Amino acid sequence: MNIKEKLLALHDWERVGSVYESERFRIVEVAKLHIFCDHIDSELEKRGLPTDLIIFASKHKSDSSGRFFSAHFTGNVGDARFGGNPRELAPAAPQLLKPFLHSMRSLSADMASTSDYEVAMESTHHGPTALTVPSIYIEIGSAPAEWVDPDAGRVVASAILELELRPQKTDFAVAVGFGGGHYAHRQTKLIFETEVTFGHNFPKYQLNALDEPLIRDAMVKSNADFAYFDRKSMNAAQRDRIRAAIEAAGYEVLRERTIRERFCG
């Protein structure tokens, strides 16, 4: 709601019932927790509100992450305790991840009150998963003080509005990531330092749950060009098994050095 308030204040909208519309965007509130909003794209279409992209403006909750801006995609590699369906991934929007992270880092650095916020990609987690259009979560973290911080809300709202106000490049090379921590620090560095973006990303604690169908689905739903391994966080058996599944699906695994050589920023 903090982000919504800033969206309304920073842009011109036409109110149509409970929905706010502009040239390319609309703001829709949902009554239930958004992680349980499977099929929201088809439900919106039935209401006469079709969409080709969903941005979930949300909060990030953690006891240890501090002040944080993040973005990520949704999916479950195991059960579905936090929305969606078991072992299902939603279509990702990797071409938005990179501009969102860049915008939030730049905008937050320009304000003293948000200059200490960390900016990173999170790994794939929670629902909704039953969607047919690409989606992305963009979040303020990690505790109530940050969730209601008006300057933090302004940063996220401004990053969203830049998509409408400024033409965006949409042909970045896309990787699916394997390994590392939940906050995918090596992958985030590649986003900031090369011309690569990421789709789905699976941290080291999820690797043993990945099978060939899920790996193939991640590549397809990310519209990926290749895969990337955070090799130091993976054992040899994990690397060999996942590489075999990736290559069987027709993709290659690139090392960080190769990515930096091939896609220098």
C-alpha cells in the first residue's frame, strides 16, 4: 500500500471503479494475500482487464536482511506452503529484472534516507505459480519500519513508472542461475556489471530437489539463452547432474569468465 500511494502521487491516473489506469499500466488491489493469487491473469481478463505482464508490488520479510530492495520470480521446487502449486514455476520477466534493479540502486543512492538500502535479486520462491503471463515481484524489505518508509515506497514506485516513462532495452541475454544463496549475490553482480539478465534462479538449498522436467521448464519459462552455475556453492555431483539436464534440453552452461568476455557491460 505504501508503493501504491506513491504510484498514485507520482503519476496521472484515471480511476475506473476501484481500478486506476494510465496509458500502459493499471493498478488493481486484491483482497487476499497475493502469493495465493493463482490464475489472477485469467480472472482479470474475465473482468475486462486483460494484461500481458503482472508486477507484484510487495514487501520482503526477513529477520536478518536489513534495509533491502529486491526483485524475483515465483515458483516452487517442492511443496506449496506459500502459494502456487507444488513443483511448478510461473513465467518469468527477465527483461524487467535488470532495469528494476538498476533503477532501484540509482534512485535509492540519490536519497540520503535510502542510500544504505541493499539491492539484489532473490532466488525463485513462493506463489503464485499458475499464471500464463510473465510476472515479477518488486519488494521493500525487510521489516515494518522499511515497509512504511515513504522514501522507500517512492523508490519502488519510481522504478515501476520508469517502465512507462522511458523506453527500455528488451534484448539482454538471459541466464537461469543455479547455486549461491537466496539473495544470489554473484548473479546480481553479473546483472550490474554485464549485459546479462536472469530468469529463474535456484539457490544451493534447492538444487537436490531439481529434476530434469523442472530444469527444462525453468529454461523455457525464463526464455533463457544459457545457464550459469555459482560453482563454488555446488558439489561435483550436483554440477554434473544439472549440467546433463541443461544440455539435454539444448542449452549450454557458461562460466562467469565467459559471460564477462561475451557480454561485457
